[in-house]
Amino acid sequence: MVGRDALKRPPDRLGERGLMRTRRVVTVAIVVLASLASHPIEAGPPTDQVKNRVDRVIKILDDPQMKPDARTADRRAALGTIANELFDFTEISRRSLARHWQPRTPAEREEFTRLFGDLLEYSYVSKIEVYSGEKVVYVGELLDGDLATVRTRIITKQGTEIPVDYRLARQGDQWRAYDVLIEGVSLVANYRAQFNAVIQRTSYADLVKTLRVRRDEAVSKPSAVAPAATRPVAPTPVQTQRSVQSP
């Protein structure tokens, strides 16, 4: 579990310390997602869809036939499929790259989304298996047009409460996450600061090279989930969320 001080410190360069800190934030978010299934509440479609996907994750993790090491590749492939339903990796990529996204060509955007998406998917799939029954309480659901925030609190085994908010955007009849906030710390903002630092210090090409090395290191590990063949880039960006009041 991540301490408050670690979460609140600003990210440093996209080196080992920066990536490890971000991976710890991702781990907390993933463990929370795995816990949601056992604490249903009356809510709207955003919460319902998050819960549906997490229920499927828990079903895979609890399936005795999927537990043997020989089934690790199959298990992680199934988890990766759900991760791609739950998270909008294209929108996460766009928001994380921020102002550096606009100058990119369609081919560059596709490449960046594929590399970054593969890293996030690998992190989700590899860390979701650490689920150990932490409790989660739903605080509420905020709707703002085609945007929503599902607000939760994770209760650790030591009794500490950690607020976790999931920001989602509607795509047709589907709601997909484009950011996760843990104690007010945004996963997207964390990556955005690291990516911007690398580009300012060296270049966009160097950032892509770093992501490619990290991705290749991740997928080369034993039983790693295979990277997605394609990650289509969304044709239009999601609007910025407006300020809303708690219900």
C-alpha cells in the first residue's frame, strides 16, 4: 500500500524512481478496482459498468482452472481484454502528453498510444493479481453530461481511509476511465509531468525511445501479457470536465 507522502510528492524525471512511483500509484488504483465487486451500491450506469468489469476480473482471479502457472498467459490475456474495456488508453495518452499531443502526426499519435497503452495494460494485468480483499466504500457518483466521476474510499487492513476517484467519459453507451485520482493525486497528471520533463530536457523522440525500451522490457518478462495489436486513436478529444458539486 502507498503512503500519503509518497503519493503527494511531485513526480521526478522519467527514470527508475519516477516510473516506480507511478507504478505504485497504479497498483493502489488497481487493488481498489479489484475490491469494488464486493461492495455494490445503488448508482447509475458509470458505477454499474465499472462494477460489471471488475466482477469479471474477480471471476477470472477466483477461477481454479485459471490459477495454475500453466494458465498464466491465458489468465493475463483475459485480464488484458477487460482492461481495454475499462480504460480508454487513447484518451489517457492524449491527456498525459497534453500540449505535446497536438503537434504529433496521426502516425506518431498511434505509436505513442500503442507504446504507452501497452505499458499501462501490462501494469494493470501484472498488479491486479495482488488483490488481497481490501474493503471499499462508495461515496457517490457525479455526472456532468458525458463525463462522470465514481467516488470511493478504500479501507486498508490498518483502518486507514484513502479516497479514490475514477474519472470516466461516455462513448456511446459505454463509460471508460480516462484518469484515476488517489488522495487527489491524478495518474494522468503524474505521467504528464514526467513526459513534459523528458521532452523539455531532450526531445519527443527520446521520450518515445524510453517508452519503447520500457515496453519491450515489460513484455519480455515470463508470462507477460501480449501487447495489443492496435490501439486506434480517438478522432475527437473528450471535453474538459467542468466543476460539479457533490450530490
